[in-house]
Amino acid sequence: MPDENNSNEELAGLLDYLKRSRGFDFSGYKKSTLGRRIEKRMAAVGCDSFTRYEDYLEVNPREFTELFNTILINVTSFFRDAPAWDYLASDIVPELLQSQPDRHPLRVWSAGCASGEEAYTAAITLAEALGEDAFRRRVKIYATDLDDDALAAARHGVYTNDQLKGVSDELVDKYFEPNSRGLAFRADLRRSIIFGRNDLIIDAPISRIDLLVCRNVLMYFTPETQARILERFNFALNGTGFLFLGKSEMLITHGDLFAPYDLKWRVFRKVARNNLRERLAFLGPGAFEDSLPGDGIRAAAATVSPLPQIVVDRSGYLVDANRRARELFTLLDTDIGKPFQDVPVSYRPADLRTALDRAYEQNAPVHLKAVPSHDVHGNERVFDIEVAPVTARNGENLGTSITFNDVTVLARLADDYQRSKHELENAYEELQSTVEELETTNEELQSTNEELETTNEELQSTNEELETMNEELQSTNDELETMNSEVTSRATELDRVNLFLEGILGSLGVSVVVIDTTHEVQVWNAMSEELWGLRPEEAEGKDFLSLDIGLPVSQIEDAIARSFGGAKGRIEEHVEAVNRRGQHFTCAVRVIPLSTRSGDIYGSMILAAPVTESGAPAPELAH
């Protein structure tokens, strides 16, 4: 990363380029704030230094608009900080109206109006206090800003419902009319508001203002620039006017321009700026009528005074010094009558000889302020010295009176005051910077909150879709439950049929085996278990030809094949077999093909029973 000095030089170069190319002078803005705002745009376009961003601006002129919108933070809303506006409506506006005659015009200046919400808020507040007719007749609102795009939006006066969320429904219905792009401020009241471009730093202020609204604007400027702007505001306000600032602005260090009216709500009154020198008249010494100039001066300076005083005649001789001056500057009686230039007090604590010459030349008092000195004990003192010509009534210049006013305590207090003021200013700047960062953070949080609101709306829409899908799934589930009921009913029916089938197969008295076309055993009745010694679960699912039983299945394999081949009628075979008890017997085997109505063979049923002594098959196989 470049070091801080290079970064500051590059930033200064970029600001100079903006001033030269587009006429925007940001020299009065806080450099830390400017740096952060510009770096935000640099990050957005992928520039890592101010120099490269300057090159980017030269190639992409449209970036100027985005940059100025970022620097000139147009964060505003209707009735922003509502309690402060409530106080303005309940306390300030009534007092303002009371101080003005009924027909006197009311002039309002909304400085830094951004997109106009603040100016229209002031209009609504005054219209509610005056009534619409008096508002149209008396009120003129001047709304100014540096951002031309923001002023263009303000002139249209059209806002969305979201922008008007700080305005009550009653006031929206009263002061806004439906528009194709939203809600527009009423045209008859809009004529009382004038929007224009004004640079608070260099442009002349609007004069004779009764209410000056400038909220959360000053905090972006340096202390020096704030002072220049406040001088303009002081000039702009009437003597009975009010300055309404934002919650981040205190004016602690500008008590000579504005006095707090209500510091909690940031309302200030103008301090009249009359020069003290113009208000205080100088009282010169009287004339003396002695025939001898030296004697006359002594008579004029003979008054005992707590202030050290020295009298010098026109010829440059030390004529007299009062008791306090003699003590302070160690003057002896022998010093009286000497040339003033030979006395140490003429050049210590200050060069009084030059001051004497100036007083004679100008024929007016010469003031030397805050002159440091040390008394005979070595203590540090501070004097305000006044060298005043003394003239006779006929206008003749008799000499000068030099008075020393000990202002040591005041000087110490002034030093303490300046030091405290400096510390306070530093603390205030740090506070302003902290408040600014908090404001910026709040704006970013507000932006994040808006994004979260948008995300919430999307989630709500998704939730609605999920609810719709849930209803569809519920409907499908109901259908499945109906089908399940039918399947259960059919399964019960099938169980009953199977029960009947098992009963039938068990009551035949012969071994019944049903196989499919792959020779897999599908049915193995109880007589088969009794005859061959295999339980149904041991035989079903197995290859019939591979079963190890007393029936020689290889001898009936041909019969099974013929049944699969579509042989008509019953196929019988007599084979020698062995039952599960090991007894040999002749077994009659009948193979019956199983087919569908269409004639497709899907298996065979094998019936087996012992042959009777007469040589005939068991009665069950007779048919």
C-alpha cells in the first residue's frame, strides 16, 4: 500500500482535478470523510489508488455522477428526527409568528435540502400553523443544494409511499396528490418553494431569513469552513430569526455568532455583531489653562490613581509619575525632569518612544495590548498601555499621558480560556468525527436494513409458495390415504382368498406344488411338507429341480418342459419315491400347465400322491 503522505498528495491531486474539470471545490470538506467516500467508489470500480481513479474518471465521464452522489451524501427524509420537528412546531414556530406582524412575509431557507424532503417538511409545518391561505400569502421557502440531480428530484416533488413513511396518513392525504410516479406535493403550495443551486462556502447567502434550516450538513466541513458558513448564516438571519441544526451539530466554539436557544433540539439565535470599538467612545483628557506648559501638565496628572501613570511633555521630558508608577518602575524624584528617552521605562516593558511619536503624529491614543513585564520582585505581569495626547482647550498639544492597566489576571484567564477552548475544539472535532462515522454507519445499517426487508419480502413470497405446495401435498396425501384404504381393503380380501386357497390346497390330500416358468416354487402346500419333509418357507422361492427331496424331480423334468411347451391335457408319470420317513413307494405325478385366458403359459401345477395297492393313483388324482 502507498504511504500516508503519498496518499494525501494523490487525494489533493484528485480534488484539484475535480475542481478544474467539473468546478466542484471540495477543499472545505473534511479530508478523512472525503477519502472514505471516494475510496468507496474506487472499490466499486476496482481502482487501488487515487491516481488510477483520476485516470478512470478521464476515460469514463459518467463516473463523475456516481462519485458526486457518493460524496454529497443525500441522506434525508420527511420529519427526520421527528421529536425535533415536533419541538419546532410547538415552540419555535408560534414564537416566530408572534414576533412578526400578521401581514409580514416569512422567509425560510433550507440549506443543503438534498432531494427536497426537508423543505417540504418545513412547508407542511408552517402550513399547519398558519393555515393554507396565509401560507400561500406570506411564506417563501428557499431550498438550496450543491447537487443538481438532487435538486431536479426536489423540483418534481414526487415521492413513493416508502419515502413518505415518516408522514402521517392524515398529512399525506392533505398535502399530496396521486401521481403516475407516486405522490406529488400539492401544486398550489409548491409555488411557495423555490429550489436553486448554492455553494454554502463561496456563494452569497440569502438575506432577511426568519427560519434557517440546515440539518446535519456542517459536520462534513472542516472547522475553518464551518466558521465561514456560520458567518454567512449570521448575516442571513433577521434579529428575531432562528437557526435549526441537526442533532450532530452543537456550535460550541461559535458563541460569538450564535447563542443556544434550546441546545437539546439544536435551535440557536443570532448574536448581533456590533464592533466594540464602535460602541465605546474614547474619553480624552481635559484642557489645562496654565500659562506654563510644564505646570499645567503636572496639574492635570496630579490626580491620585490606582493605575500607574506617567506624564511626558511635548519636548520629551518626564514631567511627572504618580505614586503607583514610581513604585512599579522604580522611578526616583531625580528622574523627574530628565529626557524621557533616558529613563528605563521608556523602553522597558515596551518601546514607548515609538508610541509617543505615533500618538503625536495621529493626534489620537495609541494602545499597546498585552505587554509582558516583571515587577521589582520578579513577578510576571501583563499591561495594556495607553499613550494618549494631552491638549489644551485651544488645541495646543501639551504632551502625553501614559497609563498602564494591569491585566495580568485577565491575561492568565485569557490564556486558560484559549487553552481550554483549544482543547474543547479538539474534543469537539473528535466528537464531530465520531458522530460523522456513526451517521455513516447508521446510513449503511439503514441500507442493510432495506436489503433485509427486500430479502424478507422474498422469503415471504417463498413461504407463500411453500404453503401452496403444502396444500397440494395435503391433497395428494388425502388421495394416497384413499388409495391406501383401498389397498388395505384389497389386501384383506386377498388374505381371505389366500386363506381359502390354503384351506383348499390343504384339504386336497395330495402334494401340490406350483412353479413358474423358471422352475421357482411359488406354492408348497401342507401335504407337500408332510410327504417330502420340507416346510413352505424352505421350498418357496427355490428352484424346484434343485430340491433335495424323495421325489426324483429329474424324472419329471421332461413332463414339466412339455407342460411349458403348451402340451394339452394332463401329463402323468409314475415314479419311485421316498417319503420323509424313508419309506419307498410308487408315486403318481400329474403336471398341469397354468395359462392365462389368452393361452400364455405362466407356470405349472405339480400334483403328487402314492399309488394305491390296486395300482391306481390316489382318488384325489383320479379326476
